Amino acid sequence: MGILSVLAKQIAKKKLKPKTSAEKKAANRAKMEAKRAADKKAKGQALNKALKAKAAEYESMGGYNKARDFMAAKGVAGLRGVGRPMSVDIAIYEAQKNIRELAKKVGMSVKKWRRENPNSKWVKQLYKAKPDMKKADALRGKK
């Protein structure tokens, strides 16, 4: 740790007053880094709150439990997508919901709409989470 960074931290804690321009720059840098860290933390907390709300909505609609119960009834040993975090499942659910709405507006099937709009934000999000679906859509267009 350099002398300037130590001085910057002390200045940021208001123990010292900056004297030279280098100290002033270091103090400003420390303030900006502290502000960025606080902003990043606030954004992360907001995102976690939103994800928890979406997870609750997803659960209330029977998302994960419904799939698990279906697989258990069929006697399937493993659950598809069980290795994914809940946030990815929620992202997939949101993307599919929005794609369905957009396809309905133009009167197309979901598969055709996905194939014709690969640069859509929602389609990209879905393809990122499910690369197999991207391959299937690419093949579907060639038939």
C-alpha cells in the first residue's frame, strides 16, 4: 500500500486535510471509490430484493415445485435444470413470458417469432440460458 493511498484513506476519514494536489487527487479518488462501492451495494440489494419477489411469484405460480412433482410422478430420477440457480430460472421465465406477449401481439407462434427476432433482448436472454434452444431454432429455420 502506497503512502498516497494511506493518506487518501485518512483524508477520507477526515483525520487529515489535503495539502498537495496529489493528496487532493487521492482524496477525491477515495471519495469516488467509496461512492461507487455504496452505489454498487445499493444496486445489489435492490436486485436481490427484486429477485426474491420474482422467486416468490414464481413459487406461487407453482414453478419449481410443479416441475418437481411432475417428474416425481413420471418416475424420472433427475430434474432438468436443477443445477441452475433460481435467478436463471426466473430470467428464463420472464423472457418466455415477454416473448409470448410479443408473439401474441403480432399473431405469430412463439417459435416463429423467436426465429424471426433473434436480436430481441428477451430472445438473447433466453438463448443465453438455454443454448440448446438456440440450436433448435437455427435448425428449424433451415427446414
